[in-house]
Amino acid sequence: MFLSLLRDWKYTFRTFNLHRGGISPVRIYNLHLITVIVILLITFFLYNYLSTFNTVCYENDKLMTCLDYYKYNSTYPLTAPIAKPTGISYRIAIISDLDLKAKSLLHKSWISFLKKGILSWDPHNDKIHISWEKKELLLSSSFVINDRGMELSELITFDGRLLSFDDRTGIVYDIEDKAYPWTILIDGDGRSSKGFKSEWATVKNNFLYVGSIGKEWTSSSGEFIHNNPMWIKIISPRGEVKSVNWINNYKKLRQAVNIEFPGMFLVKYKINSSNK
């Protein structure tokens, strides 16, 4: 369509010049110059437009990050706290990892439960009270690997979403009234046929960091197999995933408490980031 309009535009200019008593070489040169400039400007605009909305961007990239063009939803908590004379109440939730029991013959799928409640803090008496709703939300999925799935090991708020992580398939679920697959994490450096065994997640600079157990993967007899659980994943708000080697970071953490492989080990099930 653009090329058709460009041809019509050039034809109009040529017709105008003919009616004026002939074609001037200067006018033809100027017309061609203008045409080239217009094409270059349109090409430049399209290139930058497509780069903006299609480039995979990660934290610490030298290029512009996705967040330069993406409005991050920093709402936290998702439900505003309720202030009362007796204290402050927060909506909370927990999610289940049923392990082998996640397979449900009754529902013909693999299941997990989300339980919601209220945490009330009384600052005057320095007390905390937790009450749970009686009804649980049943979450199900048919995405499995080796007949296992929906073993959800973490629950976190990110970009206005409530996310949970299947430590078998590597799927990251967006939890609403159901569990909706959002993105998938692959083991190790991302070139594997196995899902990433997610165990912890935290938000840093509007990126989601997801990690595993943070130790070498070994056989039942303790023999080294690979370092895949010592990688982490960095996820952008748009769902792009970057695999990052964290072996040295995990080893430094072990060294801080005088632990070395293949002796005792640290298993990491929770890591948080804070700027405070």
C-alpha cells in the first residue's frame, strides 16, 4: 500500500512539472532526493518500532531494556491493607505442593490448592493473628513430565500477577480463578529437556529472579551429576527468560558457613531481595 501511494505521489509531481512546460533536471533530482529521504525516515521509524516491541531485553543489558517501554505494575500487595483502630489486616495466601499426591484420579488431572486468609497485626500489643477461609481454590493442570506436575513450590506477586512455579515441568502459572500457564523455565542453561526445579523467587529492579535448591545435583549415593540447580532465571515483565550461571554465588554462600561439596550442603528454599 505504501509503495502504491509513493508511486501516485511521484506521478503527481511529474504531471505537475509537465504542465509547467517540461521536466526540469533539477526538479527530478530534488524529487528523487526527497523520495530517498522519506524512505530512509520510514525505514528508521519501523526498525526502532519493531525493536522496541520485539527485542528480548534483560537487566544489565547494554542496550535499552524492555522496561523503558513497558509500564511495570508495582501494585503490592494486590489487595490494599485495611487499617482499623485495633491494627492492620492483610490479605494473604498459601499454595500447596502435594508432591506425588498431586495426581488426582478423581479430577483426572494434577492438582494444587490455594488457600486464602487474613493476617491481622496489632501493633499496640505486638501480636499477629491469622484466620483462614474455609473454602480452598482447586487448581488443576494437564501439563506434566514423567507423570508428575502441579507441584507448586512458590507464590509471589510480580507485575500485578500472582505467580506460582511448578518444580517438575518448569511452568510458571498465573494464578487467578484458575492456573494459567504464563512462561516456562528450562533446567540449567536453558538447553535441556527437563523443566527447571524452581524453589524460590524474588523481585529485583522490576525483574523476577527464580532459583532452585542451589547445590550440585547428585545421585542417590551422593555422586556428582551436574550443576543445573545452581543456575537461576531472570524473567522480564513480558515473560522473556534469561538463564544465569550462579554457581560461584552459591559456593560463596556455602563458604560463609564453612560448607564444601561433597560434605554437608545448604538447600535454598527462600531468597529475598531488598533495597532497604
